[in-house]
Amino acid sequence: MSTPSPKGHPSPERIYSLFNAFQQTAALQTGIELDVFTAIGSGANTPALLAAKTGASERGLRILCDYLTILELLAKEDGSYALTPDSASFLDRRSPACLAAVAGFLGADWHSQNIRSLTAAVRKGGTAGVHGDNTKPQDEVWVAFARSMAQLTAPAANFIAHMIGAPEGQPCTVLDIAACHGMYGITIAKRNPRAHIVAVDWPAVLTVAQENARNAGVAERYETRSGSAFETSLGGGYDFVLLTNIFHHFSQAMCQTLMWRVHAALKPEGKAVTLEFVPNEDRVTPPVAAAFSLNMLVGTEAGDAYTFSEYEQMFANTGFTNTTLHQVPQMPQRVLVSEKSS
Amino acid sequence: MSTPSPKGHPSPERIYSLFNAFQQTAALQTGIELDVFTAIGSGANTPALLAAKTGASERGLRILCDYLTILELLAKEDGSYALTPDSASFLDRRSPACLAAVAGFLGADWHSQNIRSLTAAVRKGGTAGVHGDNTKPQDEVWVAFARSMAQLTAPAANFIAHMIGAPEGQPCTVLDIAACHGMYGITIAKRNPRAHIVAVDWPAVLTVAQENARNAGVAERYETRSGSAFETSLGGGYDFVLLTNIFHHFSQAMCQTLMWRVHAALKPEGKAVTLEFVPNEDRVTPPVAAAFSLNMLVGTEAGDAYTFSEYEQMFANTGFTNTTLHQVPQMPQRVLVSEKSS
């Protein structure tokens, strides 16, 4: 639906499709809201069966499911619908990897309102909304984020736990900055019974992380420190500090202020582990990581999707060496590992 | 940005991208609003030069232009931007084919509000908005449409004029039902100096068509009849009746009611020429034509993107034969030509 025109043969179809791209988001949200993916996965695979199951109209469901088929979230054959591998894994509520809860954050009004003020944000060079200063708690945003986004973190959380050797079971202490739902630290604690986690975030957000730690059976090795990562006491002597999806909210100067605090909290040869959207140096590839920058324009004062060379420089400026870059499989994010210089 | 996962390797990236697809629409609209395409086409090809030209911030413009590059509406090399064939043709206001005015209709609030009530429309089986009954004038919608969309019609209008032999210059009378901006009939009148056009639409909309006919120099061969196509006197003895983008607003029963009136207005062996979004019989291909059905779900009581077999049946039921289907080059629409049976 958004195939570019072949070079030299411009077509208005592409422009027309982009004007309507917002319908793709709406169709996904409606599909989740009416739970048609779970219904189809459970065998209600025609408009008539779906209408009986969901209480919505047969005509509306036929048109919605045709549209979701165009988006390749469903397959259609002889008038019957089936889930695709993506929707079976991530949109059927019976799947352990279901992402339907993500709609609570990515579908939130404040998120779409930020985008609707894009023109004002481009004029100003930063958010035109009211949630842009992430040195403040912003509970409305971040508690919703913590409650909604945990499932989306599974691939990166497993990747990081493996990368820092959690399965080897060596004793270690891990500081999880801006822990949010806590799933990065909790995944390490689950893989390594001798890992001790210290999570930092705003008090209201930490209650979500603590709940997740209890549910994961690691609460006795899960400590919290509430407050701003820029101000609260972080403790010291950590083997690892996790910095997952935090730097993109801030200016490079603020990132370096934080990284100095991380440096002080690590033991000698300790490692900082950063999870981020890291576009290539051209800032336009790979597409999803590069596009993330737009979120930071509309949602923050001075945040960005920084490139690897920008991170390497920021980390070198704050006492780190040997920063390496690792792609998270199946996800648009990358992990940077940096060593504290002695 | 919306590549489906390879079969058997589901990835959350696809779902994540669809949640953010609405950003594509916003970025296109902001690009048009700040006129960055014209600015880049005129040589302001870096964030600094664009900031000087548009008055917007350098940071905001850099992030916006990177995003527009990801959408393939711009190209980027060594930090400089250039137009692509699509944006040079359709988004630079200096281009005669510029579609920027389309933003006035496709970007209108009532259009995005319709989509935001998609869930309610699926439940009900028809629009949850207030503009759904297209047997009423709905001036707010259709005058905006007439003023905004004329340029987008050029490929189809030229295709139809050629198809009915306008360049051959034979005397002919053409009834243009729901004429809107009038460009389909006006294009025929321009190509054939012996063609006489009768345009039907609501009075407020016809003032736009008359203005366009004057600007095209064909006003003396351009007659209007105001009112509902279902009720007003259409006249008779026409060689051709144009039905461009009208049937999709109505139920099949209403379409046939209209087609009986068309039958009565044509001379023997006269032809009805229909321009429509006609999906294949599977209703999910080709993507843009099939996706149009969602617009009709959220925007009308009972409209749809009908298939060729549905049109063929509706036209056969109302006294037409030999309905043929023709793809409009470079556009998602198709033309159906049907002969009045004698």
C-alpha cells in the first residue's frame, strides 16, 4: 500500500496512500479493541461467525478484516480469514507474546495529540505538548508505559540477559536506571539466581516494577531506589548498569551528565549496557530506528535517536572505552556495551 | 517501514510500525504545510537553508526531512536533501501536477474524525459520523472536496476523455453526474470542441465546477442542473453519462435506482462511463482500491468499494450490456464502460 513509484514514473498513488496511512493505525487499534484476532484464532473465521462472537456488525467486520488482510495481519481465502504468523504471535490474546496491551500506550490520546502538533514542533524544534520534560515524573505517561509495554521488551530483555552472561550464574549486582516495568532487570534475575537488581525510577512507576518482580518470583533480590536518575543516590560497586530507552529523551549534554553518574556507580571494569534506537550515520536507515527521532521531536524538549558515533563520543567523554554495538534480533533496537576505564 | 515479517519468523517490529503509521500522514501534512518540498526544489537543501527559508527550527526540519526521506518523499546524501520523482511532480507547488491542495480534503478534521470512530462504525456496520447520508447536500464536505481534489483527477480525466474518443472531435453530449469540480466533463470539452457538457451536482458545488469551466475556456459549452442525481431532471438523449466516484457512497439498491435514471437519460446505444475503486473479487487486492472500502465504512451508511461482478450485475439489472473494465494508468481507480441495451 505504500510501495514507492518506480524511478522516473511518478504516481499520485503513493501520495494518496500516505494521506491515508493513519487508517492503518486505526484498523490495528479497532482490531485489538474488538479482539478480532483472538476470535479468528479461536475459529470464528467468517464475518458471520465474528459478528456472533464480538457483537459487532457483519458488514463492519468484513470490511475491517479485508483491510487487516491488506495490512498482512490476516490471510483470506474463499471468504474466510486466518491469522498470519505475526498476528498469531502478537495479537491473539491467548499467545504468551501478545502485544495487545501495547495499545494502551502507543494508542493513548496524548501520543496521537503529540503527533497532531508536529507542525508546531518542527517550527519550535521541540515538543509543543506538555509532557516533554522527562526530568519530571510524568506519572500519567510512564505508569501507562510501564503497564503496557512490558511484553514488547521480551526480545531485547532476553538478548541483554544472555549478553551479560546471566545464564552462567555468577554473583553480580545490576543497577537498572529508569527501570519502568522492570523487565530488563527482572529477566536477568530470572536467568541468574545470584543476580541482585537495584531499580531506579519514579515512585509510582516502581510499584509496577515491584509487582512484576513479585510475579516473576525474584522480589527478594529486587531492590528499588525512587527518584530522578539525575539526582537520587544510585549506590555503587555495580557490575552492570542498564540504560534502556532513556538517553533518547535528553540532550547530549544531559546524557553525559547521566553517564558520569553511571561511571561513578560502576565498579572498576564494570559495564554500561544501553538499549536504544540507533540509526546509521545517515540518520535515515534502518527505517524504524531512524523514524524514532520523530517521536522525540514531538515528545521531548531536546531528545533524539542518536547515532553510534554520537554515543561513542558521549561515552568516551565520560570515562568509558570499547563501546560495541549489537543488533537485537527481530527488533528495531540495538544494544551498546561500554567498559568503565580504570 | 512496514515490511511484513518473513513467513515463520514473526516479529513485533511490524506491529510496532503499524501503531505508528499515523505518523506518516502527519509528516506528509507538515511537509506540505511548511512547504518544505517547494523549498527543497528551489535549492534550500539543508536544515540550515530550510530554516532560513521557512522560519521553522533547524532541528525540527532535520528530523522532519529525515523522516520524509524514510518515506521516500525525499532523498538524502551527505546531509543534503533532494526531491524524489514523486515529490518533484506532486508536492512542489511549482509543478503543474502538484497535489498539495489535496491536503485540504484528505487532511480535513472530519475525515480523520471519521477514522477515529472506526470501532463504532464496525459495531454499527456504517458511519458513526454525521456526514454519511450522501443523498443530502453536505456542502461542508463536498465544496472542500471540489476545491481540493481537482488535480488528483487529471490522470483519470485524460484517460476517460481519450477512451470516449474526445480527440476525434465528433459532436456529442455528455451528462456528468455528481460533477464535483467538473474536471471529468471539462477535460472532455477541452479535448473535443464539439462536446457539450451537462453537469449535475448540489448548487454550492456547481459554482466550483462553473469556475473551473470558465478557467478552462469551455463555459459556453458547459451547462448545469442543480440538485440530487436521484431526483433532479437529468434531460435526455446523451451520448455518454459519466458516473465518477459516486456509486461507492450508496447501497447496491440505491446504485441501481440511479442507473435506471442513467438508462433513461442516454440515447439508444449510449454509454455509461463509471470511474471507481474496483477491488478484485477477493476484495483484498489490489491494495489501494480494496482499502478504499474502509473509507466507505466510516464515512457512509451503506457504501462500499464494489467488485466488477457486483457492478456487472447491477448494470445488467438496469438495462446495460457489455460492461468492460479498464485500469487507469498510475492510479488506483478503474473505468467501467457499459452500453445501453436497445
